[in-house]
Amino acid sequence: METPAAAAPAGGFFPSFLLLAFGTLVAAVLGTAHRLGLFYQLMHKVDKTSTRHGGESVAAVLRAHGVRFVFTLVGGHISPLLVACEKLGIRVVDTRHEVTAVFAADAVARLTGTVGVAAVTAGPGLTNTVTAVKNAQVAQSPVLLLGGAASTLLQKRGALQAIDQMSLFRPLCKFCASVRTVRDIVPTLRAAMAAAQSGTPGPVFVELPLDVLYPYFMVEKEMVPAKLPKGLMGRVVFWYLQNCLTNLFVGAWEPRPEGPLPLNIPQASPQQIQRCVEILSRAKRPLLVLGSQALLPPTPATKLRAAVETLGVPCFLGGMSRGLLGRNHPLHIRQNRSAALKKADVVVLAGAVCDFRLSYGRVLNRKSKIIIVNRNRDDMLLNSDVFWKPQEAVQGKHTSRVPTMCMACFHLACLGAGLN
């Protein structure tokens, strides 16, 4: 005979199941309400009479970050942001090809130390930029690419020039984001600008769908039927579209900070600097090789030059560091780099990478003590498992999981130590 104790668990199964099912249903409802923006709409308003548009928010962030030029090839997807930039005094430079727009933004980034900005239309406009974006990635140039896109509701539905742009640019950019509401424009662009300059600089991509750039009355005309449809399903669809429109613009024009976010540019530790100083102080035939990274902000080129002159170490200049010391500086060596590297007892590679330009490290003497300074760990240790070994690899830690460091900190530390 079955005992009451044995039957008790079976009797308690149904209340537990019902409780679990009810909890799951509540979680699903709350999750759906959150995705539809219903909670946010309870506390924020939509200004249906405003003629403002998301392009104004884009331009305001660019101006707050000191952007002076936006390079583009004009297209309907991005027209509002271009018009707004001109109104705020940002010069819009129209090019004949989208790849040229990004190349020009890259040039501005390298020459000014700020973020270069390009804006192109959706689909083929963006695919045309791939070569220049990859070039900015390899050159570690902080470039912001703004790309138009189909309206949020029409993506993956065969809209004009609609492709999966995010998948295309994720391998090329440090930061990729698609703005889904007007209120997200400002924080997304601020985050993108900071990411472009933090750690190892590089290109970033922000996708701006049509409906976040144009004003409410225009989006409403395209998105929501003029008359309430008949039938239950028609009314449900109408409510859904009306809610999407509301969520796009709710809280859109509330004041938000537009200026730059703090940059994450790690510094070398005092212990690393001290070890480098000790190695250099014992050197009899030291040699310095400066690459493009040595000229990255925030250290001005004038301070880097002063540090190099105080060290008094002969040097080779490459990439963006060319011209740092002027035409006839006594420390600048222009020829026989391979022979000099073989004879040096200490070599400092500051932003220089052991790739094809240094014969993958084969030009370095294995008996030399190598100090390498680089923001990117992969670049810093490239081919170190085959042709060369670093005595001191100077780097830091960065929140994006890429070890980094400030290129000029080592030189400035030596300057402070009075080495010459």
C-alpha cells in the first residue's frame, strides 16, 4: 500500500509547475515590454510638433569633439546630418568616391591627432569604403565612419540598398554600433569617438538608419498608415507601428552631455621604466628606431623630440615619425639601418614593428638587448618566437582586452632621469 509520505511529492508537482509557468510568462511579458520601450515611454515624452531631427544630434556631438571636417559623397540616407553639420560650421567636403572620403578622414586623423570623420550612404556607399577602412585599421588611425541604413523596421525586408553592414565592418573596426532610437545617437557617438582614440587607435563604425535621422512628421508619414485599419490584426499592426514610432522619438530632445568621454591611454609602470633606464644607461652602442606610434597623442611631438635629444641616442625614423628631428639633425641616421642594427648593443623599438620593414626581426642582432614599446601586444611581439627576443617589452593593460601603453612615456621618463 502506498504511504501518504510517498504520495506527497506528486501532489505538490502541479502547484510548482504552475508557479514556474506563471513566472516564465511574467518574465516574457516584461522582456517584451522592455524591448518595445514601454517602460521608458512611461517616464519620457514625445514632442510630435518638433521639426528637429537626428542629424542635428550627430552634428552637435561632432562639434563638441572639435571636428572641423566631414568627408562624404552625398546620399539621401545621410542628408540630414550633412545639412546639420554645415549649419554648425563643420565643413562638409563632397568627394567623387566613398573610398576617397575615408582616405581623407584618415589623413586628417594622422595630421591633427584628432578623429577623422567620413559619412557615406547605405549599401554600396559603405562597401566602397572597405579598402580605406582597412588601411586605417592597419595604420592605427582614429577614424569615425558614419553609415546610412534602411529604416529600422525595413531592415531584412528588401529595402533600398539594405545589406548586413555590421557584419561587414566588425572585423575592420574597434567599435561597431547601430543606433536604434534618436535618444541613442549622442551616447553612441561619444562612445565611438572615445573608442577610436583609446588604447590602440583605429577606425570605428556607427550605423544610422533613416528613421533616426529624419524629423518625426516625415517618419510618421512613412511608417504609420493615415487611417486606422479595420479588423483585429490590422489594429494590432497599427498599434505596433505607432509604438515603434513613439519609441524612436521618445526622450529624443532631452539635454544630454555631448562632449568627449575620458580616454583610456595606459602608461608604463615605474618598474618597467626603471628597467629600461638601467639597460640604456649601460649601453655603449645604443640605437633608437621610432615608428608611427611614437607620434600618437597625448604626447606632443615637441616633447618627444626634446626627450630624444636629451637621450642623445642615434635614431632611425619611420612612418609618421619621419621629420621629427628635421633635415640635418646630428642624431638622425638615414642610411645603412641594417648594418647599424647588427652592431648596436641596445636597440629601442618605439612604435616600430618587426614585420617586413625590419625583415621580420632578422636584422636584429640576437646578442643585442631589445627594448620594444608598443600599444598593441600582437604587434609588439610579432615574430619574437622566431627571429628575435625582447629584453623588455613595455606595455600596459586596457579594458578592451588589448594590452597597450603610451608610446612616449618611456622617452619622457628617461628625460626626467637626465640620461644623455
